[in-house]
Amino acid sequence: MANARLDLDTDQLAQNYEEINKIYQFQSGKMLVDKLGDLTGLRILDLGCGTGTLTIHFAKLVGPTGSVSGTEPLAKRVALGNETIAAENKKRKDESKHELHVSLAVGTAENAVGMFPAGSFDIICMNSVFHWVQDQAAALAGIRKLLNESGRLAICGSSKEHYHPQSEKNRVLAGERYREHVPGGIARLSTRSTLHSLLQDANLLSRTIDLVPYEVTFPNYDKLMEFEMASTFGNFLDFRFLPENLRKPAELEVIEAYRALDKGAGIPMTVTLLMTIAKKF
Ligand SMILES: C[S@@+](CC[C@H](N)C(=O)[O-])C[C@H]1O[C@@H](n2cnc3c(N)ncnc32)[C@H](O)[C@@H]1O
């Protein structure tokens, strides 16, 4: 499997993500958060927090007695998120509201264990992130150490076995010309059973892994492509993992497949999300 590159992000992609996550990842993230119950006073870590939209949502829910940390490998998204937090806190100060206890730092899910003391968190969240983590077993082992004794891990992401925003691209890359060069693509999506096994191997108990349908409509091809590029931090049309002679044809075929979805009346998509809350045991 090829790894997603972390050096393709740009200021524009980060800015686009800040806008477009509000119709997709932020919505699924809020559905996941709802499963966690009352968060007042809790200490939360949001791994792969992007530009921090969900992290800030967490900070509002934990209130003045809780605290939230976000980590994210892309420095541009961390900077943007910290700017949003500063602006939000300035506004809250002007309105005599308590400041949000939240900050974002650069880091990966795999190295988070070296960034915080053991047992620091009540909840660790990965929303639309787990499939980007290259060493998922190492990340889960670190997460277990970072959780306190009753700590919980919340994960949400596309189900590998169902339709998701990258399905059309995967269909193209499964074609005869490409498939021997891209076994598995660049995203390590889980099925219910692979996620269950990974969690079990890490001594994290998940009673249920829910399959949750989510409907989203992208206004047109341009917005859908903006979403794909921003959500994959520039990897969506990067085909450097293919031999040189196949890169352009793959790009053109993928673009054509996504253009074909735009029939002039919005692009509705029903995706299936895997949502789970796991506990330390
Ligand atoms: C689709 S975004 C989700 C962002 C955020 N969690 C949200 O709900 O909006 C995926 C994020 O995963 C991050 N990511 C990629 N590899 C990662 C890793 N190894 N550890 C943690 N995050 C990673 C990306 O940089 C990107 O910001």
C-alpha cells in the first residue's frame, strides 16, 4: 500500500478544508460526539484535528472545568486552527464568556504518546483520521497509554465495504491498467471486522461498531473536487505512486468519473460511516 504524502498541503487547501469540512466531517464528528454523552469537565485529545472545527466544538462542550488538545501533522492547518481559537476567545472575552480551554499542536497519531503524560485523557477522538494513520497498531497502543483508567476512544470514518467519497477513484484504480501498481490505494479504510480486530489487539474494547448512513449533497463538480483535494491534503490527484506513463491517464479518468456525477442538480451521496466508542480493558 502507498502512503499518503504529508508534503502536498497548501494554504489554499487548508483554507478550503476549514470551509468544506462543515458539510461533511464536522457533521459526522458531531454525530460521534453525541454518542459520548455529557462531556462537562473532561480532558479530551482530538487526534488529526485538521483546522480544529470539531476540537473547538469539544471545547465548548467540556466548559470551563475541562480542556481539549488537538494534534495534527499539517502545520498550516494547526496554524489556521489556532488563529480561529484566538479569534473565538477574543469574541468570548468581549461577551464576558469564559475562554475556551483548547490548543492545537503539530503531531501525528503515532507520536502523540510522546507528547503528553500517560493517563492524561478521558476521551481521545479520531474523526475521519484513522484511515490516514500509517501505523494503526502503534497509534492504538499509544492511545491506550494516554487514556486514563476509564478512558474512551471515539473513532469515525468511512466504511471500506460501502460507498464513500473516494469510491469512484478506487474504482478507476482497480481497473486493469492500474491495479497491480496500487494494491489497496493510499487510505487504510477499515471494515467492521478489521477495526474490531485492531481494537481488540490493542486491548481496547468496543462493544459496538455502528454502521451509520450519512447523506451529503455537493453543489457541483468543482465543490466536490475542492472537498476531495482539501480532505486528502492534496493527495487526491497525486498519482506519483504509479509508473510515469500511467499518471496522466489515471488523473484524466478520475476527473472524468467525478465529472460524470454532476448532472446539473447537485451531487447527492449516501456514505456509510463506521462509528465506535472503545474502552480500555
Ligand atoms: C479529513 S481530515 C479530518 C480532520 C478533523 N479530524 C475533522 O474532523 O475535520 C484528516 C486529517 O488526518 C490528518 N492525518 C494524516 N495522517 C495522520 C496521522 N498519521 N496522524 C494523525 N493525523 C493524520 C490529516 O493531516 C488531516 O488533517
